[in-house]
Amino acid sequence: MSTKDLVVTRWGTRFMGRDFPCSIGKGGITDDKCEGDGATPVGIHRIVGVLYRPDRISRPCDWAVPIGPADLWSDASGDAAYNQMVRAPYAHSHEALRRADPLYDIVLLTDWNYPVATAGKGSAIFIHRWRKPRHPTEGCVAFSAENLLWIAQHAQIGTGVIVRP
């Protein structure tokens, strides 16, 4: 563990010498993650990418990829594309990445159950914007818009995301 890792607890996150309030999953923090349980998985994860809405914000970092209208994330546990970015039309269960609300204006992707996914172990553990302070997520870690932008600008591919019980 180093100051270059995001260390997440139910009380907040520490990153690069700064403390940030955050939201975690409505199911709390778990070491037995299952699809749909609403929990944030314990462990050492890595940031593997950044997505952003170019129609709403400027590119937050050089390696960020724009989200388009057809971009989706598969949460279809039995499908070969489970826990992968897919494009519409996609016949299986999925989540739209281009949302009407601002929650996914910036999304840091983690390597939870990715790139090779185990069916039923959970998908889409993202770092994204919160609805309001401390409002629970579906298992992701969420921050205020300002803090999320700062984190996206300072994280790198491979930055650790250490979720503690």
C-alpha cells in the first residue's frame, strides 16, 4: 500500500495524502460479492480505465475514453460479454453508460471480476459521481463531482483501489 493507492473504507477514502468522503454500496463492504447484492467488494483492485461524457465535460485525463450513446455495460451473468463494455443493440441484461443524470459523467473502471469474469461474482464496480453525500451505491464507490475529477486527474492505469472491511 502506498499514498498512490485509493484506500476505501465505509468512512471515506484516502488518496495521495488527502481524505475524501465517499459513498459505498447499500449492501456495505463484503468479502463474498455476488451479482445484485449492492455490496462493495473487499480487496485490492486496480484502475484499468476511465470513461467520460464529452458532451458534458472535458477529457479528465489523457487516457480517458469518451462514452457514446450506444455504450453499455453487460451485467448478464451467463453471457460471454459479462462485466464488459458492449454496444447497443445488446439483447442481454445491461446498464447504459450514457445516463440522463450526471453519475457517469466520469467513470473509473476497476478490475473487479475483469477482464475474465466469473459468472455471478458481480459486475460494474466503478468509481463514479455520487447522487448526494453518502448516498449508497449499487456496489460502486462514489464521490462528489469535484473530488471525482481530482481523483481522475491524479490516478493512473494500475492505481490500487484497496477496499477494507
